[in-house]
Amino acid sequence: MRPPWDPDMGWHIRNGQDILRWGVPRGDLFSYTMPGYPWVSHEWLTDVGFYLIYSHWGPLVLSIIFAGIAFGAYWWAARVGQQRIESTVLTVLIAAMVAMPVVGIRAQMITLLGLAGTLWLLFAWRDRPEYRLRIWWLVPIMLVWVNLHGGFAIGLVLIAVFWFIELLKYRLVKWRLLHFQPTLSKAQFWQLIGVGVSSFVVTFINPYTWRVYEELFRTVLDPVVRVNISEWTPVTWGNPQSNNLLILMGLIFLLWLLNHRKADFTKLMLAIVFLGLSLTSWRNLPLFSLVALPLLVDLINRLSAPKGLTGIAKSMWVLLGVAILAGYLGYNRYKEISPFVGNPSMFSSMGKYPYGAVAYIHEHQPKGNLFNEYNWGGYLTWQLPEKPVFIDGRMAIWKTPQQNIFQEYSSILNGGEDAEIWLKKYDVGLVLVYQNRSSKNYFVQQQNNWEIIYQDDIAILFQRHDLAPPI
């Protein structure tokens, strides 16, 4: 369970509320810099859920629900192949360590659940004859998934990669280069092609049709995102957050050395492919730890030593101890989060959000368009709806032939030579930035043009002199 501090949570809640009022948005409603921009709200249905849950039960329940979704995804993936409960518990705890920095109240958790369901259905279809027709359940799953989160595309990738690996295995077995591996029949190959094509076709049944793919490719390939947005930057081994990934990789490799002749070829290759995908950005780390779970469970179950890891895992006393430990950690996490839920000031302070500045703006209604930090855009859209934002978490890839909003935002924030040009272009009269960052220095130095009207430990609010009320 994670605190509800994700920078995008605010605009998700606001968007869900607006959808219930006016329908799915066709253009931007939250900014004054790019109003009407053809925004693709690919997680529109999830946003409605965000708003309904938050408005009825508050952020604590929202946190519990999304923690349950993330746990359910990992549990489902670990249960591929009807594995023993002991192995499931052990491997879920191991794999969850890798995902911890990323999981939270995020629409991405829906994608983890969809990916787990796709993984489970593919292997159940391959290994259990009674599931030969149930593979078609992937089609309605994809139809729902495309309206919940743009990560649906990774489900299509999983289907395609699974099909290719099974075809490769079929050829290797036929050429006697691989032994003791079950293979698909030709009819199954054609069936999976039909399922994959049908799953792809139904993804166009969404409010934006083909444009969800345009949004997806622009986000994944945009160099601004991959360089400037921390969660989209490639994984680096020098970062402490990669330590748990290294531990998981090392454990899988060690277990594979002990059982390499019995390892399922498809599960092994899927883990390798998704490791490569996960290394492309920090936000993708949970993909590898989830897809590698079936392989990890298999390798643990195949340990031949009676007193090895599988023997330990079989001990109900060990499982009871793990359950008690998990319950204790969960309770402490609950105690850590719950005090902030009913205290907006403390909640915002711990999340480094400008609660005090927002209260000041509500009370004094200072004039002027507001320039804001990128990470505060979602919070301001939610807590200060009457003041359109300069930028928020949706807008890093938004650009036109005449406008590149993230580049212009960066120029102002860094106090570049063009800063004053962009401030005048957008008629900025208020500037809200972090107190402890150099971004405030430009405005402090421009005392003839800007004055401080509010500041606290988190934020500092400037107003242009000609807009300030007379003393």
C-alpha cells in the first residue's frame, strides 16, 4: 500500500469528475497554454473509477484498492500452471520487491492486472485441454483494457511474443535441437493468430479509435519524455533502485543453472524478452518481475534437494511466519498513511505539494495566469480548478508546428534567455515554484518585475508587479 502522492492523481480525479458531467474529453480543458489540444484520455474509464472511489470513500480506500490490484496481478501471474500455494507466496514476495518503487495509485496497475490475466490464459490454453476455447476470453479482456489504460499494447506484445517463441520451440524440437518440451499443434498456432488479430481489432473500440496508438507511439518514442521525465529514463545499474532487480535476476540465473534442462523454454524466453523491455525505462520494471514469475515458481518447484528452498517453502510454519510479517508490515504501512488522509495540510506537506500556496490563492484571488512546476500540475488541476495550469503530467509530448510547451516550460524554469519571451507570450502573472530549487532564482533576481506574495517551506509564489494590489 502506497501513499496517494502520485503527481498525476489529481488530474485523474478531476478528469473522472468531468467525464461524468460532460462526457469523454476531445480536447484539453485544464491548461491555458494549450486549450482544446486534441488530448487522448486513454485511461478515461479508470479516471471515472478514481473519482467515484475518492469522492465516496476517500484516498485511503483508493490506496487499498490499488494495492489489492497490484497484489492480485502478481498472485495471478504466480499461479500460472496451478502451482503450489507455498511457492506462490514465496515468489510473489520476491518479485514484488522489484515493483515497489513503481506501484501505487496509478492507472498502470490496471495494465499489470491485464498482463497477468493474459499470461495466465496463454499458458492455461497451452497446457490444459479444457482451456482450448477459453483463449478467446482474451478478446473481451482487450476490449475492456484499451478503455482502462494505454498499456493494453503490452498485452498484444505478449500474445505476439508467446506465439513466436512457441513457433521457434516447435522448429527446434522438430530439428531435434530441443528435447522434452511440449509443442503446439498447427491448429493451435492458427487459433492463436485468430485470437491475436481479433484482440487487435477490438482495441479500436474506444472513444478515440486509432488515435490511442498515435498517443502510445508518441509517448514511448518522444525524446523529451525519455530524457526529462525520470520514470521514462532507462534503468541504470548505479541507481540503488536497481538493486532488487539485480537480486531477482541473480536468483533466477542461479536456479536456472541448477535446473536448466528442465526449465520451460517459453517461460525462460518470455522472461528474457521482458527483461529487455523493462530496462528501457524505470516505469517498466514491474513488467519483468511479473512475467518472470511463472519461470521463478517452476524453478523453485523443480529443486531436487529435499532440504532446499522448495523444502523450506513447504513448511507451513514458514508460511505462517511470512503471513504474520506481511500483516505486520501492512499494518505499519496503514498507520503511516492514515494520519495524512484526514489532514490535507500534512498530506500535502509529506507529498511536497503547495497546500499553503493554494490556500492563499483561494483566499486572496491574485490576478494573472499561473506558471507552475510540472509535478504540481495535476495537484493544481484538482485542488485549484478555477486556475488553469501552465503544464501538467499529460503535456510533455504535446506540441504543434508553432509550439513546444515542455521546451518553453523548461526555458522559463531554468531562467534562460528566452524566459521573458515565453512569460510575455502566455501573459504569466503568477509563478508558483519549489522553495528549495534554483528555479526561483530568476524571479528573485527580477525584483523590478516580480515580488513574493507567499512562501513556506515547500513553495514560493511570485506575482508580477503591475498585477499586485496597491498597498
